[in-house]
Amino acid sequence: MTDAEKNKEEARIILECMKEWQNRTGTAQFTAHTWAELGTWACELLKHD
């Protein structure tokens, strides 16, 4: 996988996490804590791929 492909896949995962956050909370507001939590979810997803 090239760096560009890897970056695209990581961005896709982060967007999926953002959508999940909106579904769980009903809000699109993102704080520093939110970003930390999204990063954790993204890392977990990357581990499972």
C-alpha cells in the first residue's frame, strides 16, 4: 500500500468514526476530548483491518 493509499484509508476510518460520534451523541460538535476519543476508535479500527 502506498502512502497516499494509506492516508486515504486512514481518512475514511476517521470519517466513519465522526459519523458514529454523530449517531451516538446527536451532535456534530467536536471538542479536544472528542478528537481524542475519535483517535482511539480509529486506532482500534486500524488494528482490526
